[in-house]
Amino acid sequence: MRTLLLGVLLLVVGCRRPSTQFAAMLTPPNQSDITDFSAYIKAGEELVAIGNDPGWSLAVNGSTRLLRFKATTGDSLNVVVPEQQPGADGTFRFDLPAPSGRFKATFSPDNCVDKLSQQRFDYRVEVDYNGKHYVGCGVSLRIVSLLQDIWVLTDLQGQQITPSANGREVPRLEISLTDARVTGTTGCNRLSGSVHADTHLIRFGPLVTTKMACVDNISAVESKFLNLLVQPVAYRVSDGKLTLFQQGKPVATFKKVD
């Protein structure tokens, strides 16, 4: 009887749902997926597309001004980037003569997820070359590349940020996506850590800071500033300004340092 009761007890304990702590270890809460494009940005790629079945890749390099296409079928192309042809509804294409016919690549805005890597992209891409049809996902990295700069905070949750009378710095971020690193200051303490961004979200951290004591008003700004950087946030880069958003509302604005 005791053996039976012990078996029932073990079965009940084994069938209980995992604790919140254990569940959090399996799936961290409030963590948004951000596609890591740092390797492409480091290589100078402005436009990237990939596909499977068969495997293929396309890249347009902003530095070399070359378009490269390669597929596991043996098809490949390496040419000077042709003029981009805009279409309706945000589509664009490349259409150029190739050694064996024409090469055509069409980018259509779409929420496209690569089934192999599970990475999120902004375009559905179709390539016609050498009598074959390739389908996959693509992204333009021009906007992401604009994040790579030094940004000085000018507005934080509706509060205008200006240099203090005692000469303290205003909060500043220096973003390097090629190294996946961010450095800067909270206005009182130095900060550094990792940073990743895709075309929609940017995620800072983990961040480390120095531990200098700050006067009350600067400490309050520092606290708000660091709390803002805890979670992934949406962003927009336009006219020399970087704006961060939470739930569709602007929460911080930075200006680019020349």
C-alpha cells in the first residue's frame, strides 16, 4: 500500500506544471526575436537574399558595387550592380543580361521567414536565372547601417535633455553593429555592452556601467535612460535623428554627432 501511495505521489509531482522560474529558464519572458545581420553589415552588404530547396544567396555590396548570386545548383553570377528598377507597392527588381540569358531578381514587401534559419526578413524574393526559378527571403540593410554612429540624447520621455551647468555630459550612445558593441555614457556613468538590430528592433545589453555617485536630477535621468535600454525597442532613423519607440509611442530621441 505504501509503495502504491508513493508511486501516485511521484506521478502527481511529475505531472505538475513547471514553476515560473523553470519556465523562464526555458523561454525567457518578454524577449523579442531580433535577426542578427551583423556579419552582413561587417561585409558591407546593403541588400541580402537567401533561399532553400535549392540553397542560394544574393548580395549587393555597397563598397564594391557588386551583385553576387550563388546557388547549390552550380548557377553563379558576379557583376557590377545594375540600376534598380522600382515597381508598384514597394517592389523593386534587377533585370540584366547574363552569359546564359537574363538574370531577374524581384523583391516584394512581405513578412518573410526563412524556414531553415527561422530569421525574419522584409521581402519575398524571386530569382529567374538559367532557366531556373528560385524563391526566398530578402532584406535591405541600408536603414540598419545608419544606426552605426554616435548619438546624443535630446529628449527622454518628453523631457528635454541639455548639458548640465556643472559640465556633466548628456547621455550618449556609440553604436557599432559590425562589432555588435555599444559604448557611451548615462550622463554620469560610462556604459558598454552588446547591441543587435534588425530593420525593426534594436536590443541593447547586457550592459555594464561604472558606479559613480550622481546628483539627484542626473541620477533620475540615468535611471530612466537605463530602464529604457533593458527591453528591445522599435526605432526609426531619419534626418540625422534616432527615435526609439515603445508601444508605438516615441520615448527617446537622439541627434547624430558629426
